[in-house]
Amino acid sequence: MADLGSSAYGARQQLLTRILSSRYFEHAHAQSAVLRYLVERSGSTTVAPKEYEIAVNAMGRPASFDPRTSPVVRVLMAGIRERLAMYFLSEGRREPCHLAIPKGGYQVLFRDASSDRETRTTTRYEYAALEQFWQPHLAGDAGNILVYTEPLFFRDEKGHYYRDPDVNDIPAAERFLGSRSSEISLGPLRLSYGCLWTGEVHCLLSILRMFRQLGAPLEIRTARVCSWVELKQTSMILLGNSRTNSILKSLELDSPFRLNGHCIENKKPEGTEKRLYRTSRRGSPNLERMTTYALVTRRLGLTPGSAATIIAADHCRAIEGAGYYLTHEEKVRVLLERMRLRNASMPDQFQLVVRIETIDTTREIVEVECVAHRVLRSR
């Protein structure tokens, strides 16, 4: 049995506790169980465990488990090594002692941070800009909820769907259905919430993937059934616009940029900025190019320590493009340089106008950039 001093043993257990409570392991239960097992095993013997022992003792696999036919341990260990590296490059960057499991085996090593050349020289934190931009959603105890739009459609008896952009809630739908013109032109209709905007879905998936990369939890809700009770306890990411997303409408600020109808209004243009950012189209019908815009707003959340990030637009491709832009490390790095925040913390409240270029009838996104921004004063 390895003879560790009580102070050294206690320090290592405290380090393990901090690692397992970090966002990289907090919701990764299988990885946490295996890492805890390997650390406890290292305190009682210098002999590294085999794949079979890890699978049976830490992962709950049956005694019939065969590592020659199942790579589950190797796959999980690759994830543990990646999460450890991310922890010591971000949350744990000031830890005096590092925990590592070198490739080629399953032996846990504790080594002084100043001599841990492998971590300092061969590993680069891949998401430094993303971590800085999304920090209010990553820090603190508040969870995160993404609220997307579930647009209201009408469906006829033949299964055809119809959409009126000015009808987005039940009272408006009842007025619409009660008008004689709607019955005459479309026939009997029923309400339907069975469709989603593809652009919002792609944006949602981009954000969900990024949060998983950063080791942060993210729950998904629709604005139609989301309650203020659960939103008050979390940080929020809202997709849509004030006509279709009631939660977003309630949290709009009196701010320099405002999504107004089918354009973004700039109340006080600076330099070469436009007063209105409108969707425009050009080119031939078979190769049409479209320019559209999204408005990104970061504001304080409903409780101390929480935040709300709003991605608003009237065109779903604009929301998709903004989601792509804000979840890619290189794009966000350039954005931070534009905002002169490369070595500074993010402001509590700000706005971005993001230009999205699409091409062809498929609306393929070919270019995205921030064309204007404002830092807002916190009240």
C-alpha cells in the first residue's frame, strides 16, 4: 500500500472533489465514477488496474465483460483525459497540483503544476474565446434554459398547413378563424403546433453542442409551455422575436438597437453604421443571394448572477447564422477583438447586429459577421 502522508492524501482528495464538482464532470456521471475509482485505487496500490477491472468495478459491467470485443473503457478514458485537460486549462488553471492519467495505461499521477510540461506545452485550451463570451452562462450555480419558438400554424382537413405571420397566439387565432374571409378562402381550419423553424432548430443544435463542449448543462423548452417559475432560477437563451416568443417580448430592453417589424432599427448610428438593417435580395431567381440580420442582446437575468442572451430576427436563417457565429471559437475571437474585449471581461449588457449572407434557393449560409455593437449600462 502506498504510504501517503495525511496532509498529502487530504489535498489530493480535495483536488478530486473540486474536479468532480466542476462543470466538466458534474453531469458526466460515468466518467466521474471511473475517475473516483482510479484515484481511490491509486491510494492503495501502485499497480494500475486493467480494463476489465475498471469496467466491472467502476462501470457496473457484468463479470462476462470482454475488453477484447468492447472498447467502452478506452472510449470513456479518452473523454476523461480530455475533461481533465480542459479543467486544468480553465477552472483549475491555478491548481498547484495536477491530476493526470497518461495514455497507454490507467495509472493516476499527481504532479506539481509548475513541472507539468505536458499540460502547459502540448495542450491548448481550444475554447478560450467561447468561454469568455458565454461566461455568465457558465459561472455560478444558475442552470441554463434555452427557449425556442413553436410557431402557430393552421391545418385544413386535407393536411395542408397555413401560416399567417401576424397570428401567433390563441386569441389572435380565434379572431382569425372567426372572420368570414378566412372561412371563405381557406375553409375549416384547426390550430397546429406541429412545425418548427429549421433555422431555430439549427441554432439550438449549435448552442447545445457548444455547451456540451464547455461542460455546461443546458435544458430546452418551448416558449408556449415555459413557466416563469423555472426561468427565474436560471440563465436564459431566447430564440425568435417578440411576435412569436412571449418570453422574449417580456425581456426586451429600451436599447439602441431594436427589432422593429422586418428590420433592425439603429436609434443613434455611429460612423458608417446604417439607420435600418433590412433583409435584401439580389441575383437571379436560380442563384439568389440574400442579406439578412439578427439582433443579439445580452442582459441581466431575473435573479442575481444570472443572464439572458437573446438571439432575435424575423428570418429563421438569420437566427441560424447568429447561432453559428456565436458558437465557433475563431468567429467569437474576432468578435471580441472588434469589441476590444480580448483581455477584458464581458460587459453585463450589450447588443450585436449580425449580418448573414445566404445563397441559392436552399438559403445556404456563406458569410456571417458582426456589423455593429453597443455596450449597455447596467442599471
